[in-house]
Amino acid sequence: MRIGLLTEGGYPYVSGEARLWCDRLVRGLGRHEFDIYALSRSRRQEEQGWIALPPQVSRVRTAPLWTVDDDALSGAGPRGGHGRRARRRFTECFGELTAVICRGDSGGGAGCRDDVADRFGNALYGLAELARDEGGLAGALRSEAAVRALESACRAPGALRAARTVRVPDLLAVTGLLERALRPLSLDWYGDDGLGAVDLCHATSGGPAALPGLLARRFAGVPLLVTEYGVQLRAHYLAAGDTDLNAPARALLASFHGLLAAEVYDRATLITPGNTHARRWQERCGADRAKLRTVHPGMEADRFAEVGEGGYDDFTADSGTLLWVGRIEPAKDLISLLHAFAEVRKEEPGARLRIVGAPAEGPEAAAYLAHCRALAAQLFPDEADGAHAVGDNPVSFEEIGGPETPELADAYAGAGVVVLSSVVEGFPISLVEAMFCGRATVSTDVGAVVEVIGGTGLVVPPRNPRALAEACVALLRDPERCARLGAAARARALELFTVEQNVAAFRGIYLEIVSHCPVRREALDESGEPVPFANPAEASVPGRWAVAVGPASGAEPGNESAGVPSWAVDRVPADVELKGAAV
């Protein structure tokens, strides 16, 4: 089958999110054909180029979300100036969109929320159809008319309280960010030579990445699969606090992204969260529980096989070593970890702490790393004067790929206990790596940690150095317990978190969606005449043919063991009888 893989800020670029798992998925499904439609986030990302692509990738089309130059947008420039009728249509659709954004769900009941969702969807698709007819809306979405429409919606009765205090700088900022988020509307990706020709759209995140999938579904009936390993709406909320936007602007953008997420979840054929934490977010944002199917991320276990198979053979030599691995940033709460290690040293004077991170990117990360180094020097003044090498000081700061840690597996091999101290976490990659290596872990109870660990490690509350220290000391003093927990953790990781299980899960999901929701196209030969029997007979059955569930079928809604998943439930008309192999 032909898959349209939709990405934002990641694959196929060298840097970015979701790059690794997308590459593993594409390479693992070599019998399918992939068309990649990628949105880039920065000039730097585009300049770094792409990774080497496998032969099953037949096409790559890209568009920037960061530029403000119309000419740089693929197919986004209007065919000359917009006429009066087009301007009127834009004013109506964008005015309706901003009215819904400024109103939010108003805290009403289900009927009120449904009305808001319908209005948002109608306005969104109205803008999409206008963009298709006029060759793009990039200029219109940044025009004075767009700013006036947003201001009018903010001043209207029933608008959000925060929106009523909006100022001109806020209006300009919000209008610009809305244009960037809606930029996929203006792309020329939706014809028969683009997403209109694929069998399935697979969006690797929500938000702008899923927007082309919504339009392919709208214009060509292509089913949409949405995968979120980190919920895009949650990421937006977390990032909003680090921006210079005022409260009114943040409230308007939060309303827009919430409505877009609800629309994506409502129109998607199936949604695959990467963990229960993400699944709860999606349900809270309006996703139908019947559409949700958890698919854990797949990680390469082979590079940790030697360490994992060796178990704790060298545990005596490394029994006093705590290891932390990850990106050095405030969300990882290394401050609490250092304070906890000071308590550990009081109980176990020979204990050591290795902090192994990727090279700091940006001034904020560098400043946080410097702060952590200064705190370590303050907490251990007699021992922090020498070079930062393992064994010379109780705390060492190392970089992955540096002289102390040439390979990540080497770091786990030299650890007695692996520690995670985060206050915010999605899917804890470092914990899974530690589990592949058969190492006991101590983690804070955030994100998907408990789901990943599953009883094979110790979990403590976040921002609690004393509890973190007590758990570390308990494991450092009990090597046999560490060995048992490490063996159980490795078995769990090999069962749930490998690339093989991830690829197998999506192979089945692709086939399931395409069989239940086939795209109905008119097949033509070279002369333009219809091709007889080009479409399977079951494609002619009214409704969604492969999803009949009811008392007569012997399956109850929600009982997937009967062969039909509950998310696909839809009644077949009473005058249609399905027998034998036709089902």
C-alpha cells in the first residue's frame, strides 16, 4: 500500500523530533511505499539536510513553518490578487474561526461543545477550500483584515475573559502564529499527484502535522492515522510559559490548539498514543476511547545486548555508582538529584554519581549546566577541585561520545543504579535503555514512568530529594535485589519496547485501516476509460462495509476478540446482507 507519512520538525531531517522512530518504521515496512510530507521548523534544520532514506521512500515534499516569505511556500502563493468574492469568503470563514477561538467551549455541556466543534470544523474547511480555489491564503492570514476579524471576535459578547483585554501587539502576534499553524491549508499537497493518491495518511504527531491529513480526508476520503508519543497540545501548553506572549495571547492560542486537537481526534480513523499518560491527555481533549490503541515506541535493543546479557557480573566493582542519563535541562531537576546525592553520601561515603548528557544546545541549557556544576562544587567542596573524571570526584559531568563515555552502553555497564529525577517527562527513554541493560532503577513518578517500569524499579514522588536518596541507598545496600530487579526490567523491555514489536503493531494497523476504510477512486486506463473490476466488490457495499457489529454478528461493541475492533463500529444498512467470505 501507499502511505503518506506526515511529519513536523523531524523526519527526514537530520535533527528533530520523531526522527528515529519514523526511520525505523519506514525501514521495517519495506513492502510498503512511503511518500513523506514534512513541515520544517527552522532554517537551521533545513540546512542540516536529510538522513539517508531507504528505497521504499518514493517521494519527499517539504514546506517551512518558520519563514514569512510567500515565495518560499510550496504552492502557497495566490494566483494574483484575491477578488471581492474571495475576500468576502475569507472574512466570513476567518471571522467564524476567530469567533469560535475567542469563545472556547464556554464551559457548557456536551451539546455546547459539539456546536463549538462543528463551527470550528466548518470554518477550518471553508478556509481550506478557499485556499485550494485561490492558490493559497498565506497573505490573507497575515492581512489587516485578519487582524480586524480577530479583534472583533475578542470584543464580542461571550468571548473569553482573557481575550477581552487583548492589545494590538497581542493581536499581531496571535495572527502571525495562527498563520503559521494554518500554513498547511495553502500547500499544493492534496491533488491526485499528492496525498489524494495515497491509501492512508499517517500523522506522526497532532497539530500542524495532522492538518494535511484532515484535508486529504476532506478532499479525497483518505483515512487518517494519528500517532502521538508526546501529545502536541501538552507540548504547546508547556512551551507557552517560556514565550514572551502576554496572557491574552496565550489564552487565544491555547483555545485554538485545543480546538484543532479535538478536530484531529474526531476525524482520525484511529489514534495510537505511545503510553497511558498520552492516552489520558487525548481522552481529556475529546478523543473517543474506542478509537485509541496504545502502541509503545520501539527502541533498538541490540546495542545494549552485551551489557544486558552480562547482568551484574561486575556489580561488586560498580555497586556504589549512580547514573543519570538525558538532556541537561530544568525539567530533569538535577538540582534535586544533587541534593539527594548529598544525603546518599552521608549513608554511603563511597558512592559516586555520574551525570551523562548530550552536549548542551543553546544558552539556557549551558547556563543550567553551569548552575549544576556550581552546586556540585558547593555541596562537595573538598572533592570538586580536580578534573571531572570518574573516580576522582563523587560527581562527574560527562558528554555522550566524549572520552569518558564513548558509547552510551558503556555508561550503563558501569552503573549500579540508574536514576531519573524529572519533574516533567513523556516517555522515559533513558529508563528503557537502562532496562535493556538489566539495571535497577530509581525514578520519580511523572509521565509514563510507572507504566514503563511496571514494578521492576523503585518510584518516588518528584521534587523530594530525601525520598530519592532513601530509595537509592536501599538499592545500593542490596546487590541481590538490584540483580533481580534488573533481570525483570530487561525481560519487560524486550517484550514491550523493541523496534520489532512497534513495526509489527503498525503493520497490522495499516492493513486493518485500509481494509475497513478503502479509498474509493475511479480507476482509469491510459486512454482515460474506466478499468473494469479495478475496485474490489466489497467497496460497493453501502456504508463502512467491514465494520458491521451487532447481535446478529455475535460480537458486542468493545469486544475486539470477535475480529472487529470497537473503534470501527458502524451499522450496515438493514437491506444489505453479508454472508460467508464477503465479511
